[in-house]
Amino acid sequence: MRLFGSVASALLATGLIAGSGVLPASAHDRGSIDYVALGDSYAAGVGAPPDLDPKCGVSSLGYPGLLDERRRIDLEANRACGGDTIVQVFAELDHLNAGTDLVTLTVGGNDVQYLNVILACGQGAQICMQTVDATLALAQTDLGPGLAALYANIRANAPYAKVVVTGYPHLFSPEFGATFTFPAVDPATGSPVLGPDRAPVILSLTPTEQQILNEGTDILNDIIRTRARAAGFTYVDVVDRFEGHGLGSPRPWIQPFADPAALHPNEKGYKKGYLPEVRRAINNNH
């Protein structure tokens, strides 16, 4: 079953405008860096307290809010929103302009409907592998061109900005041997799926299925990395930062299944996982 619709066909891409991707001298001259954050729930900071925009889950403790606390970085607009796909990020590009110095972006997970993949993996390793393979095969032909179109339009709208694109962490630490049980839900409604006896259907993720999901995240990240670098953007990998801190770890940086913000970084995940790597990317070359 097709798990996500055609992204590329929904977008009108402009030509890629050449740019160095390094913050311009003007940002240094005026003493501040004009910054716009775009993307999905991982960019919004879902998993940390949503103190700025509860509707979108935007938190000052997400990595854009933490960057805003740094000297010289001025967060002009945080347009990230939980649930956003590539098409929805397109609608936020009017917040970019020739004066934008820095853009950060995390997007792609919702386009492959990652929750559906996790629910499938809860039904066993064989179904898990088949679903991950089918989803990522479609991502190669659909998600990649959609990202390329989005990146081209970001460059067109912010021709002098440094653009930092982040990937996703491994959600699980299967090396600790934990198995997770959780109720199946209808992704469209969030309601529990009931069996013939009207009892909630309970799914299970073994360490084997967790490893398959982590490997699927690696492939998703590879697609994002390849398209970002082709656009001249800086790609940030956070997998190593989160190593040993996935679900199953005694020190997880991911919210558990029972949490309303399940499968998102917690405050430590944003502060110790995302923030150092994004800051390093911003500081490179200037």
C-alpha cells in the first residue's frame, strides 16, 4: 500500500540560485544573524514543553529556541509545526527574503508517514522489513525530488542565507534488549484500533524490529543528506549524538510511547543532541 502521496507533483520548483551557503558579511556588519526556522515537529520542539505555540507544539526548548538564546542569533520567525510535510513548509517560504542570514529545516519524516511504518513494525519482523523497504523505495523516487524542489525554492527566497538541514535520530537503542508494547492507533484519528472482542489491539516492538526501524531512518537520512548537499546546503547528522539514548536506554533522549509527545526528543535530546551539531554547522566556514 502506498504510504505517502506524490510530493513532487504537488510542487512548482524554481531554478536553483547559486549561493555559497555561508553567512554574508552583512550579518556580521550589523551584529546580528536574522534567522528563520522551518520544518516539522522535530524543528518545532515537540517533546519539550510547548510554551510558544501549543497548536504546533512549538517550544522555546526546541533547537530553534535554544539557538535564539545565543549571542547574535535573532530568531525572526519560527514557522515549524508538528505534522508539517514538504508541501506545508512551502507555504512558509514567504517568511524568507534577501535579508535572511540563516535558515534551519527538519522535514521528511511525515512525508513517509513514519508512524504508519512503526505501527506496521509492531506486527512482526517480516511485515516490518517489507513495509520499511516499500516505503523507502517510494521515498527514493518521490521524497527526493520533493526535497530538491523545496530546497531550490528556499534558495530562491533567501539567496544569501546559510541553510542548515538536519536529519533524524535513531529512536531506539535495541542493544539494551527492551521490548515495547503499545496500543495500535488509527493514524487518521488517533483512536485505538479495537479487535473482534472490542479490546484494544496491542502491538509489540522487539529489538529486531527496532533495529530495522533504525536502519530505515539511516536510509531516510541519506536521501535528505544527498539532496541537501546537492543544493549547496549544510547537512547535520544527529545519529551519533543520540547513540545510547534511544528508547530502551536507561538515559533516553526520546519521549516514551505513553507520553503525548511519544517518539520525539525530550529536552535533553534537543539540548544535547540537536543543539551542539546545529551550532557547529552554523559556525563552520565563518
